[in-house]
Amino acid sequence: MTATALHALIFDVDGTLADTESAHRAAFNQSFAELGMDWHWDEALYTELLGISGGKERIQHYWRRAHPDIKALNGQAMQDTIDRIHALKTAAYEKAVQMGAVALRPGVLKLIESAFTDGLRLAIATTTSPVNITALLRTAIGPDWRQYFTVIEDASTAPRKKPHPQVYLQTLQRLQLPACACLAFEDSENGLQSATAAGLATLVTPNSFTAHHDFRGALRVLPSLRDVSVAHLRAWHAEAFAGMALARA
Ligand code: XBP
Ligand code: MG
């Protein structure tokens, strides 16, 4: 393997492959209502709560902030309730995605297919739950979606959520590639920090929930992956690698 060549692309899911967070937000609110809770996450609040990666962690963060009196609840009772909310939410999200609530972002499918044809290995590194990945990609790509991805790391395999680099470090380990042979694709500040901490050059495609985030350190910030080709990726990767080599000289 030549050290400077690009060998793999590692994709975040939510906000990167597809604008999923509106559907996630609706699913959270549906689960609160189903349980008779008076919680409602509007868009402004959810945009703030997205600073916490992971649905269960997000619920716990909100509960502690909105109801500091929860000391009345012991740890296990609180965790059981969070697990119940999240199970209902995941079922609601899966149903919404299967009904077509979410489409892949512009250029994503074309890039996945052309990169796969060009011999690049593809991976997923996400903090979302595995059932959400399957629902999204089975609906958007078809039943054979799994063939495109060599490695998938998600909330079930990497419990330390972004910005912690665990999910990307585990992806690189399973790919048996150094970070310099890969590019990461992200949409959020947490995601960029996680990928960067794992040594990855990262392309960022912000969305309405993350447009205000700090993307310093990104290889490039793009409006979307529309019209982004494998040739572009190879050139940008070479640029990044040359930049790193110069810095070391
Ligand atoms: C984004 C997240 C996830 C989703 C909700 O993941 O932080 O928590 O918002 O999904 P990504 P879960 O790393 O793909 O951007 O409720 O399953 O966590
Ligand atoms: Mg994301």
C-alpha cells in the first residue's frame, strides 16, 4: 500500500449521509407523548441538544438540566426510563424512515457507488443505533446496501460517543489502515473533533442543525457532496498528505 494513496472513505451517518435529525427529533417527541411525559423538544432546543452525541446520552442530559430535582429517582430507575424512551423513539424513527421520511443528501449515493467501483473501501463510523443505519440505507439504497461497506462501527460497538475518537479508531483498526490512507466525512463539530482526534483528514458538509458549528481543522467544508467525484477526493487527499509531509520536513 503506498503511504500517500487514498484507500478508504469513512462516513458519518446522521446529518452526513442524510438529513436525519428532523426525523430523530419527531421520534423523540412522539416517544415522550406516548409515555405521557410533558417534554417537547422544539427545533431550537434540539439544535442545542445535538451538542450531545447519542440519543440516550441526550435524554439524560436534558432530564438532568430540565429537572435538577431528579435526585428523587435512583440511578437504575432513571436509566430504565431512559432506555424505555429510547426504545420507543428508535421504533418510531425506524418506521418513519421506512415510510420515506428521509432521503440521502445530494451526491451521496453517486459517490458511494463510484468510490466502490473505483476500488476504494467504504466504512461507517456513527454514534447512532444500528437499526437506524439499516432502516436508512435499506430504504435509500436497497436490500443489498451492506455490500458497499467493509466496516460499520456504531453505538452498539463504540459506546464512547463523539467527540471521543473511539468509533473512528475502531473503524481504522478493523480496516487495518492508517488514518493517512483514509478520508472521513462528517456534518458536526463533535464528529469533526472525533475524526480529527483519530488522525483523519475530514470533509465536512454542514446542515441546518450544524451550520453554526466550529469546523476549524476540516480538510474542506462543502455545501454538500453534490458533484464531488472520486478524482476530487484523491486530489484533496493528496493535498492534505503533502501538507502533512511539508509540516514534518
Ligand atoms: C448522530 C447522533 C445520534 C442521532 C440519534 O449520530 O448523535 O445520537 O442524533 O440516534 P452521527 P440515536 O454520529 O451519525 O452523526 O438515538 O440512535 O443515538
Ligand atoms: Mg453526524
